[in-house]
Amino acid sequence: MTLSGTYTVNAPAQTIWDMMMDPEILARITPAITKLEKLDDENFKAIAEVKIGPVGGSFSGNLKMVDKVQPESFKLIIQQNSKIGNAAAEVNMNMKALSDTQTEVSFTGDVKLSGMLNTMGGRVITPVANMLSKQFFEALEKEVNG
Amino acid sequence: MANITVHINGVPQTLDVEPRLLLVHLIRENLNLTGTHVGCDTSSCGACTVLMDGRSVKSCTVYAVQANGKEVTTIEGLAHAGQLHPLQEGFKEEHGLQCGFCTPGMIMRCVDLLERNPNPTEEEIRWGISGNLCRCTGYNNIVKAVEYAAQKMQAAEVPAETVA
Amino acid sequence: MFCNTSKEIGGMGHSLKRKEDARFTQGKGHYVDDVKLPGMLYMDIVRSPYAYAKILNIDASKALEIPGVLAVITGRDLEKYNLHWMPTLMSDTQMVLPTDTVMYYAQEVCAVIATERYIAADGVAAVEVEYEPMKAIVDAHKALDPGMPVLRPDKGKTDNHIWHWEAGDREATDKLFANAEVVVKEQVYIPRIHVASIETCGCVADFDPVEAHLTMYMTTQAPHAIRTVIALVAGHVGLSEEKVRVIASDIGGGFGGKVPVYPGYVIAIAASVLIGKPVKWIEDRMENLQADSFARDYDMTCELAATKDGKIQGLRIKTLADHGYTDAAANPSKYPAGMFSICTGSYDYGVAFTEMDAVYTNKPPGGVAYRCSFRVTEAVHAIERMVDRLALEIGKDSAQLRMENFIKKEQFPYHSPLGWEYDSGDYGPALQMAMDIVGYDELRKEQAEKRKNGQLMGIGICSFTEVVGAGPSKDFDILGIKMFDSAEIRVHPTGKAIARFGTKSQGQGHETTYAQIIAQELGIPAEHIHIEEGDTDTAPYGLGTYASRSTPTAGAAAAVAARKLRDKARKIAAYLLEVSEEDLEWEVGKFFVKGAPEKSKTIQELVFASYTNHPQGMEAGFEATHYYDPPNLTFPFGSYICVVDIDPETGSIKIRRFVAIDDCGNIINPMIVQGQIHGGLTQGLAPAMFEELIYDEDGNMLNGSFMDYLVPTAVESPSWETGHTITPCPHHPIGAKGVGESPTVGAPPAIANAIIDALSHLGVTHIDIPITPQKVWNILVEKGVIEAV
Amino acid sequence: MIPQAFHYEAPTNLEGAIALLQKYGSDAKIMSGGHSLIPMMKLRLATPEHVIDISGIQGLEYIHEEGGALKIGALTKEVALEESSLINDKYPLIADATKMIADPSVRNLATVGGNLAHGDAANDHPAVMLALRASVVAAGPNGDREIPIDDFFLGFFTTALEADEILTEIRIPIPPAHSGGAYLKMERKVGDYATAATAVQLSLDADGKCAQIGIGLTNVSAAPMRASRSEDLLRGQVLTEELIQEAAKMAAQDCDPNPDLRGSIAYKRSIVKTYTARAIHKALERAGA
């Protein structure tokens, strides 16, 4: 499944970059993530709680941040496991400066789901992903506007 | 654990059950009434159909605690004093079954169907049993079996209380 | 219809009500999940969320902390006993539990044994498995691409090719096609489907450590073969064949899916042996759909050669078969593609050639037949689609084209260009009967009118020839065991009988029809003949029930065994009536003296005498056993016509009528035969319009539950119209042929042909099944009939 | 498929149920008929610690007209709608839709309130209630509040119900004379979620013009949706074939379906178009046009 999203944020690219590089802030703005623990420059341990209507799941796994080109782009490699199935994703994040104060944040990603999540989740996955990305951008904007 | 009393085929049964115990397992495992079957687990096939307060329900998607204080009728409770229910007779007479696995659920569903609509058309029967899957018969003879029972019940005017 | 017994005796031709229905209608059937033994434990299985992955670690500690969880069994545990792999029926090997790698989505990873079903489920949720996912091979075509990972290096493979097989005359066929006036060609894919019997699979393995005896209660179509397989797989750990008892009680539908030995059975046995208690394992529906044997998955390149005026001359089919990660086909023949070479169908022409390659992919193993003799449905689909394709090409009515090319009655026994000897047939009358009932000519006129107004209706025909009753020992075996079947009849002093068989009914009504065969031969009322099957301790050895083989094999055995008894009765009658055997004549139920019919002895008197007053030197009692090795297969046939209406805006398809004329030779019980046909038709409708196992590019199954695997309900299933002709089987003792599967074989092409016929004027020549409204809609958009928004 | 263990409570009145919701917060799930919740629990996709069974609360099963509105108690079972002569005679849209929900045995237990409170755009009642311009009543610690249906469905599986609120009643304005409605649903087989479905409710004025129209769509967006542009186009107009087709096309353009096993985006849009037009026709016919 491919995901993508674009959003214009009222902040310079570098500001956004700094926020994304701060595990505490990243955890705060990324929906569902409850804990992000930095292991080294690239690797994080992540715990997520997803709750949509009656469906819920606790995920844990790794998050890897690679190919960093400050302040333009980086890639996230995510592996999250849960009792109802596992999720693996590769997401390319891009920050394109529109002006000194405006940045276009966009991402494209490929997500693979396995297990029950995949079998039973077909009907709900895309709306959930869209919802989560919307929440992400909203949280990002909120964070920017402080 | 929850303490519940369920009237199964007219007999009150008081038991302590885990809240997550499914009604079908209460019936099959706790009460050893194995005529009610499990076919799909997603309330798609109807093999587990029983009557709860006279209405057909899929007992794989009902918790036993939800049946507390209710009347549950299973296939074993359908015949009275050795006298088969007209549907049981109809399924045999019209060859409305083959492997027999869906049959108890199908019959229980049809009890409810005929209760509400004593003289259904073929179309109404087909929609009426659309939540019960049969892999053997192709449904033609199930329709006939229901028609057989409908005629017989109308002729005899079987009182409602003998089936609920 | 043949029927010469009274209703009281209930021999052949009577629509006797079924004996088994008394218990089934009252909830007294006895299916495997009804088995409850003292101290019984429950098994539940952890399954792979990946289609192809290395298992890095299995951590069962949290599961084992749950009170009531007794054990978690892994492949490493089984490896100690060399039970982690088992042979398949196709001389391949299959994992019982993996030690290193999982090969398909929902494959067994390890098993939790607990005191209760619910606790076992909790245990499964608590086992933590670490995987390293690998890129799965999902597409059978890509499986053969260079550079693809080799899935089965353990088989000495250097690629994913399993076997190549061919039949017919390649050279002559190629030559014919090179010079033919007309050649039509289509790529025809028959998707992966699942039998989805309403009862899933399961077992209770009950090992008695003191006696070293295993009783295996299970849902199997072939109890004897399973016992032998158990002895072969686990003989080295002490499960000796005489100490294994397989009991198959009532079975909630089989359709081929309950022929194989699934890993769960072996794990349950291992668990019972290890723990010394009975262990129950019952699949849920998702496990059943996701991991049990599939059917079909044949991609066929089909070509038909003919003259311009429609004389069919040759057939050429090249197939790619996706077998999943192991070839575990439940195939009763020595040919790797089973009975696919019936693909020349009902038509007489010179040459044919078929070749086939099988490949490994990361999908569950199989296949099974889904209610047909292995690979017949694929063959019939290919030929019946191609005949319609030819009719379209040369502008000839498809019924007429069939009529002109049928093998004629006087040509039987007919030797097909791919090697079968058809025993009997008379195809024209069956098609004509179907055409008359449906009003074929009128329908064609209506269709022409409707096309003028943009309305879409189609008429589809299928005139199939089946090949069932595996099988003659020269061609058919399972693991080397020849495919005879058996009957043992014991008649007790009062003239009441018990008969046991090597087959196993899953709804076919054996308890009734076998009794009718014996009643026919001996004159003992069917009511007083009790039929038993499914217990390997008591029933004679047989290969089981599938491929419509019960009547052709065990049914024949019943007739022959009964005739042995009739011969004995004749001897006793001669002795009692003091005449020579030649002076006696048989009339159902009694022997009488020729010319003096008042001098007679009933079968009951003769049976009683066999216990009380038999001739000196004669063995006492009235028992006979027969193992029947059929001289040939039986070739039932039929012609089906389907009429569909299509909503030109949405692509919705409504089957307006479906007429099925079947010929299965002499009929034992017309009611049961008709019921078999109804059921088979709905199971033919299913893959034609609804069912398909769908995988994504990573090998995840996307529709592994009844919420998305679309088994037709009474609403989708039309009201079937049936009829029959009778062409007795010349070599079967009672002239019967198998019937249970003909409609599943014949219905899909009839439906597909009807839908394609409805669209053929738009230039549509083929659509793969299942033909869904979405597929039809896509075509309507592509052909410019409607516009997408 | 065995659910994870949970604690079970069966309050007999609303106050008790609300108190339990306040006590357990997001660890609790309300269950009425259980036919949305239990399947998810059996798959262990839903693992609530507490299940609050409200089916024993008296007085929430009714179908009657009162004060200009049709009032349906939240615990009213689908089967009651199916068998109600009031619904069958006067609310054909509801009657149409109810017959298409799952299957008869499920309808014997499933409730109207549950169908709405689940917030699933694939359920059939949300589109119906949008078309009927219903409102729902939510009971909470501070009493009742009425929520117009347009404010109720907030997003994917998300409604305006607070964590400590329970849906108790659905209120539907009684349609004036010359009204009609229809529900058309495309499904892969009986009992399936809609590939797409359209609910239409309309009223005609004395001149035969469309005085009011509601169009709701099922399973073609993350949240249940109203085809507002289509409604606006038709309101106040004589419904010509051309206008109806245009409105149907707008609905198809405005919806936002996901491609899945039920169909492609293009196919779902096309079904919306066809069924919207057909449902308008059927509603018109029923309105006596």
C-alpha cells in the first residue's frame, strides 16, 4: 500500500527539520506513538498504541532514520509488531522551502501489513492511514505554532 | 465469572461462566448439546443458529451472559414427545439436507421464519435463509422442505408455543 | 428408469427417504468436534503472518506462564523424533512444523496444548515469534524467472519447476495447427479456490501409552489411507498400523478438502503421544481457508483447430500449475495432472496434445479437487470455452456446432486422442432435451431483439464429459495402493443385514443407496440393511470417497458381494427344494423352481437355513466380501444451458434460468441423484461468479474468512431445473456411473459461456472466472458501452 | 476464534451505564446487540477490558411518532423496524435499508443505535439517517443532548459521542405529504457490506417540484457522507431526467471511495451514479409523482 501527503507549514525548513530530529517532539506529533527511545543516531525503539473505534492494538518495534539530507529529506524505516499483525513501512520525508517562513512538507511511503491486520484490515487501512497522516500534519502545525 | 440462568429447551440451567464464553460453547461444551455447530466464527454461515426468546440468533456471536434469563431453544428441543417438528419432517421428506452439518442451524432459522411468515413465497424463503450457508444441497430442496412444513403447519395450525 | 423391486424392498430406482436424516434433523449427528474424552486437551496453532520468512526465534515463555497451558510444540521438538517433515501423496515432502523457514501465509509455526480451548487460544496470542521476512514468490509465471530464489533446495532443486508432463501427439498436433483453416486461442485461468465445507477440519488424537494404541477421530474422506499414512509417517516412533484406529464419524462436507493429511493432524498425534492424553484440534474458518489445500490454480493456453464450416480437428493446451510450496495434490492417478487429459471433451476429432508444468510458489500446498475428479473441471472449462470461442469465430450457433461434433453413440467405446477409453455416451439427446426445456430457439430470437435496444442477455451451453470412479488398478493408486474399493455384507439369521464399506460418506447418502444396491441384488428390504463406514477397525480396506468413486467402486463391490451371496443362496435353495441349481430361477427376494413357481424359498428362509440347515460341506453363515477393481472409469455426461441477464449500467449478472440434463447411467435413488446435482450446480456457480482465494503481491491472503470468501447463499443460487437421460455403464455391475461432481464440472463453463455470450457482440471472446459485476463493468467501459464517472 | 477475557457489566438503567463509562473510560466498550463488537473481539482486533451490555436497559425499544418526529429507541432491533407497519407504510427508505442489513438472524439482535454509534460508513443506517435529516439523542452525565446527524459522524469510525455518552434515541422529522424514499445497495452477495449504496428521501411541493431532498451514501467515504451538491442542485426544481442524471454524477464525483475487494474507485463511483439516479426515481414514484 502506498501512502502520500503534502502540507504547507508556516515555518522554515530548518525549524521543521530540528523538530523531526528531536525524538521527544517526533513522538509527540506522530499519531499513535507513545514512546520513542533513541538508541543511536539512526535507530529508535518505538511503542505505539492505535485505537480506532472499537479496534485497538499495541505495537512495538524499531524506527530507523536514514539518508538524512539536512534540512531537505530523510527516510524512515519502520518495523512494528503486534498481536494482530505486523507493519513494515518505508517513508520518504521531504521538506521543500517555499519561502523563508513557509515549507512544504510531503511524504510518500510504502506500507506492508501482515497477519490479521492485513486479512481483516483491507476495508479500514486506507482510511486509517489517511486519518493518521492528517493527525500528523495537524500536530506538526500545532507544534510549529507552539 | 458470571452467574447466569438460561432456560435451555425449557430446562433452567444455572451456571458460572466466563463472560467471554460464547453461547455456542455454553450449549455444546457445558451442556453437551452438540446438535448446534460452529461453521465460520464470523456470523456468516448460520450453522450455530438457535432460538433465543423465540427468535433465531447466531450463537457464535452471542456471549452466554447475554442469554441470561432468556429461553434458548436448540435443535434438540424441537421435537416434542417423539413427534418431529414439521420442519424436521420436511427436511427429510424433501431431501433438504446432505451432510447434515448446516441442517440444525438451518432448521432453527426456518422455525423463526415460519413463525413470522407462515406462508412464505420461494423468494421470501430464499431471503429468509440467506444468513445460513449450505454447501451440499444447492438450496432447491431446502426451499421445498420449508414449503412442505409451511403447508403442514397451516393444515394442522400448530400452536406457536410448541416451537418456541 | 430401471426399477423392478417393490417399494417395501426399495431397490434401485426408488426415491427412498434417507436413513441418515433421522439423526441429522434432530441434532444427533456425530461430528468430530462432538467427540469429548476424559482428560482431553486442546490444541491451537500459531500461524505465520508472512508468506516467506525465516524464523529467528520462538519465545513461548509468556504462553507457558498462563495457567492451563501445558506445552508449546515447535518444529525443533518434532525434529527430535524426525516428525517435522512428512511425505505428501505426490511423493513430495511437506513440513509438519517449520524448523527454520515458513513458506506461506498462515503456515503452522508452533502449537499450544492446553487444558481448555479458550486457554489454548490465549496461549497462541501470547507466543512471540521473531521473523525475518523475505520476498515471497506469488506469481507462478515469475517463479520460473532466472534469479528467483529457489524455494525447495531441500528437494535438490535449482529452480522452482516441479514437473513437466504431456499427453497426446505433439508432432501431429503441431502439424495440424500449422495448416488448419481456423485456429482460435485463449488464455484461460482457473483461479485458486477452496472447498469450504461448512464443517472445518479437525481431529482428536487419543494415544493410550499403556497399549501403545492410537485412536484417531477425524474428518477424513479416506480413513484407511490415512491410517496407512500415519503408520508410514510415525511407524518409527511406534505407531504400528494394527495399533492405529481411524474413526471418521459423520462428516460435515468434504468435496476433496478432507482427503489430505494436514500438519495439524500429525502435531495432534505427536502431542497426544508426548503427553499421554487425548488432544483435540479443530480448525477455525480462517485457518481452514488460509492454510488447507486449495483447488485449481491452472493457467491454460488453449487452442482449437477446425475447418471453416466448423469441423473440430485438433486441440492444444499448455498449462502452468501453481502448486504452492509443495506438491501435496490429492490426486488419485499416476498422472501428475490427474485426469486433465479428458480435455478433448465430448467431441470427436483427430489429434490433441497437452503439456503442463508445475511450479513452487509461496502459497499453501494442494491441490484438491473441489468436487471433481482431480483436474476434470479445468479440462472441461478449457474445451467448453473453446468450442464457444470457435462458434463465435466462424459465426455458427454454439448448440449446432456441438451437435455436429459430438462423438456419436455408435462410436463407443471411444478412444480419445489423449488416451481415455470412454465407456458409453449419447450426447445429442441430452443437449436436445436441455434446448427443448429452456426454449433455445425462442431465447436466441429474444436475444437478437434485446441487442437492438442495448439490453444484454446471454445463453451459455456446456456439454461435458466427466471421468470418474478412480480407478482401475493399472492407472490408479495412492502411495502405491491400488484404487479398488470394498464391501463386506453380513446377513444375520433373521435375514437382516449389516454391510461395511471402505468408502466414507460426507453427505452423499451411502447409508441409503448402498442398502438399495444390496436390496436390489438380494431382495432384503433396504430398511433392514444397516450400512457402516469410517471405522478402520471394522470396515474392509478401501480408498475412500472422492472423485465420484463410491458408486463406481464400492457400489459395484456391494453388488458383486451380494451376488456371491445370491450364489450361495441358490445352492441352499437347491438343497432345500431338492432340485439342481440350474432348475432354479431368481426373482427379487426368492428362488423358485422353473415351471413350478409355488415351490420357492425366500431369501430370508435361505439365510436362516445358512445358519440352521445348510448343506453338509458348505461353510455356515451368510457373509461375503468383495474388493472391486473396476475395469474402466465411468464417463457420465450432461448438457447444461444457462440464461443470464446483465445490467448494462452496473454489470450485475442475474441467472434467469439454468437447465441441467445429466446422464449418470442407471440411477440408484433419483431423489439423491437430483440432490447431488442441485448441490453440485451451486458449487459450480460459486467459482464461476463468486469464489477466488486472493493474494496480494507479498503472498498475504486477502479474503481468508466467510466475510470475504463468497460462498453463495440461497439468494445467489438460482432455482435449478434438472432432467436426465440414461445411458447405462456397460462395465459396472448395476450400470451406474458416479454423479456427485458432474454439475460442479459442467456449471462453470455454462455460466461463463452465457455471460460471455451476452457480451460477445461487443467483441468479447473470453473472461476469466469468477466473472463478477466489476469485471463485466470494466469491459462495458472498455467497449464504450458506458462511461466511467 | 476466541475473544480475550474481559469484565462484563449489565446495568439495568442509563444512569448506571453512564456511571460505568465514567469509571472505566476508554477501557470500556458499550455493547447492545453485539454484532459489530463481538466479531472484532473474536478476531482480537478489539480487546476491551470492560464490556458494558446495555441491552437490559428498559424503555429504549420503541418506534413511534411524537411531536412531529418519528422516534426510534436506540435499542430497537432491526427486526422490529422490519416488522413495523408504521415503517413499512410511511418510511420506505428505512424499510428498504433494514432488509438489506446482514441477514435475518443478525437483524434479530442488532440494534439501530448500535448500527449508528459504531460510526462505520459501511453500515447502512448512517446514510439513511443522513437522507432523512435525523438527529440522535445522546445521554451523558449532564443529561440529554440532541445532535443533528450532520454533526454526528466526525470521521473514520468516529462519532460525536463523548466517551461517557450513550446514544438513546433517533429522531426523524415526519415527512410531509408527497414524500418518498428509497435505498439501493450493491453488494457482492446477500449480507455483505455495500460495494456502494444510496439512500434518498425527497418531498414534492404542490407544483410537483422537489421541496426537500436528502441523499446519503454508504461505504464510499471514510465517514458516512451526504451528497450535498446533488441535493442543492435538485432542491426547488422539477426533477427532470437530465437533472437527476446530473445530480447522480455529482454524487459520484463527490464521494471518496477506497479500492478494495468490493471494487475499484471507478466502479464504486459508477455504482453511486447509477444507484443515486435509480433511487431518486424510485423515491419519486413513491412520493406519488
